[in-house]
Amino acid sequence: MQRRYITVDVFTDRAFGGNPLAVVLDAGGLSTAQMQAIATEFNYSETTFVLPPQNPGHDAEVRIFTPVRELPFAGHPNVGTAFVLARRSNEPWPRLLFEEKAGIVPVEIWREQGEVVGAELTAPQPLARLAKLSAEEVAACLSLTADDIKTDRHVPEAVGVGTPFVVAELHSRDALRRANPDAAAFGRTLPRGGAFSVYFYTRDIPAAEAGCDLQARMFMRGTGGFSEDPATGSATVAAAALLATLDPLRDGELKLTVGQGFDMGRPSILRTTVEKEGGALLNAYVGGNCVQMMEGTFQLAGEE
């Protein structure tokens, strides 16, 4: 059986930017072990597998794998998968509903002059604040000092809206650039609150990156040690939800434009919106543009 796949760069409007994603379109009949092996073979930060929905009122079941494990939810896989499916459809879908381990994920399709250009997901779960960490612990994970960690708005904290991340603010763009993962410190500190990765950001934006409200990076443990993600939608929307919780605004929308991947040579732009009413969070969204890159087919040994 020939199975089709498409690769797409997510959270960018130009090729070779953003975060690469592989979307396997014909995933019916694949076992979990086979999906994991295929994701390891692609070796992207995530690969998605599109299956028929269990509920006919939804559009697809989507399973998300890193090279080492399955995820209940992730940001750029949802945005990229929705982009791919909408581009392939003859129907002008305004949004798609995906069934995932973390719940139902609505994804709105972005169009310009009738062309599909990107998508925006709604976080499947409310913000969970899972554990607090010290500035010293997180600084050690990033090969920085505690003085580089900014704690006046919030201390480093494990938070999530489907997948947990440790979120920390840094004082400066220079500290963001200097950060490197320290394996021993990661081993001592994580997991914490279910978080295995550290997402860290700064509000110190140089003129060359004007237009971004935050610049961010994210380190995670991969198959060959540590890797950096060029665009992490699930962490970005969780961080936006945390910042909206701390904001004194009681009613309305809080919007952020977040840059990521700039220090990797894969600049990404993620746009978040968090709705509040009566001081409580209603919904959190993250979206961005996408560019289709490659498509092809593969056949697993033994399949007819």
C-alpha cells in the first residue's frame, strides 16, 4: 500500500523557515509501533498521522509523534496538518475539528484571496499551573546564572494547555542567545509537573526584531541528546495563557506576536490571542502561516 505524505514549514511565510512537519495522510491500519518508527525515520520534531474520525461530526483523528514518543497535543502539528488538509480539499472549510489524546482541537483556516495560507488552533484544555521551580534550577538547565532569570512577573513554572512545559522569562535578548542546554541540570530538574522541556522568552526586543512582543527558545531532550525547536505552538499558547492570567485586564483580548527560531536560522512568527471575561480565561489561540515543501509516498515492507 502506497501511503502519501506531505511536509510543510509551519509558522513561516517562506520556505526553509519555521518548524518542519511531516503529515502522513493515509495512516489507517498503521499500528502505534509503526507510527513511532515512521516518525523516527522522518526525524522531524513531530510527525502527524491522519485517521478517520471516531465521531462523524469531526474531521479527523490526528496522532502526533516525536522521534521518541507520542504527544497528546502539540501546536505546529495541528496548524500544519490543518493547512495541508484544507489545501487538498475542494470544500472551503472555515475550520476543522481534530480528535487528539488531549481532547478536541478546533483549527480555524486562514485564507488570503481565496488561498489557504495558514491556520489557528484553539487550546484543547484550560491552563494548568502544575509546579514552580527556582531561578537557580532553570538557569542551570540553560547554562545561565540565576541573575539572567526575570521573576518579577512570574517565577519559572510548569504550565500547559494540553502538553506541559517549564516556562521562564529572561532579562535580556543576550541571555536568550547565550543559553545552552545542560544535560546534568536537566536530569536533576526535570520532569517537573509533567514537563520535560524548557520554554524561555524575553521582552527585550532589539530593533532588528521589531514587530515581535517576545522572543523565545525551547530546549527538549531528543534521541541523540538535546535539540532545539524552531517554533513551539503548544508552549507559546501556554505561556500566553499564563501571561494573560497574570495581566490585570478583566475583559477583552490579549494578543502577542512571538518570534522563535531566530537564533537557529529558522525564523518563526507565532500569533497568540487569549480571551478573558470577568478576570477568567475563556479561550487561548495560536496561529501562523505555512508553506508546503515536499510530497511523496512510501510503502512499508510486507504491505500489499
